[in-house]
Amino acid sequence: MRLKEKIKIFTTTISAGKFKGKTIEIPAISTTRSSKGILKESLFNTLQFDIIDKNFIEAFSGSGSIGLEALSRGAGECYFMEYNKTAFRILESNVRKLDSSHCHLFLGDSFEKFSLVYEMIKKSPQKTYFYFDPPFSTRDGMDEIYDKTIALIETIEAEVCEMVIVEHMTNLDMPENIGALKFMKRKKFGRSTMTYYKPKTKE
């Protein structure tokens, strides 16, 4: 992709918190897509004030609209992973508009960068929210990307995790248990569904 190639840009606004009303950009490219406003509203209605001071990881972050909303609502340190260079440049711009001091950006394949980010948050005294929204704009390789995402989630230890949220195609059956985590709830929004997991409680 050439730098001079024109990319159509959409905008969205932060809906609540200290950056409420601030505009961020979203690139209209095939490898990233904006989470619908209704999904975002539902997500943060679930998390509410529990995210204050917690770490927040947005894997497959695109322009960072979920993580930046979490930052606005009081999350402590936010981590973003994105492999598309165009989306990453817009992510960098969005972060600069808000608060770059609490944002950590990683350019590259989320599957490869995850272990690096995970080692960072393991050193934190705060627990972490993990948000996975793997791209499914094409059906080719769809099963593989979800299998790889589930394999990543299996590496998450209960003592590090507050919650894992996976945004996925509605026709995908997510497992009841993934590693140290158990199914909490799911919310369907047409073609997209969000499935929530919490650490299993020790008997």
C-alpha cells in the first residue's frame, strides 16, 4: 500500500468519561472495521466502573476505538496491537489527541506481539481486561483466526485476568471454557456477538 493512496476516513466520538465528545478517526479499509456503537455501548454498560485503574488490552485494535473509550472511562494503562500500517498511523494520531502517556502501541501481528504485551501486564499490580476482535471481513481462513485467538486466550492466567471479551461472528460457537476462564454471558447484535469470560473460581 502506498502512502499516497487515499483512504476513506470515518469519525466516531468518545461517548463517556474524561474525553467525552472527542472525535477519533476510523479508516475504511478491509482489514479493520469499527465496532458498532451499540456493541460499544453494551460493552461499557457491562464493565461500568470496574475498569477504573485496570489494564485494558485491545488486540486487533484498528484505530483503537474500544481501548480509547476504556481510557476515557478510567482504565489505567491501555495496550493496542495492530498490524496494518495505515490503521496504525491513525491509531497513533487518535492516541495523541487524547492521552499518550497511558497508551502503549505495538505495530505488528497481534498473535506475535501478544506474548510481549502479556509479559508487561504480568508485572502490573492491577488486573487486566482483554478485548479480542479478530477481523472476519473475509470468510477465507475464518476458522483458523478464531482457533488462533482461542489459543491466545488459553495462555491467560486467572490471577492476571479480570475479564476477556471476544467479538465474533454470531454463527460461531465459542467454547464454554477456555483455559483458566469460563463462560460468563453472550450478547448478540445481528451478525456480531460479544462473548464474555471470567476466571474460574477455585473450589
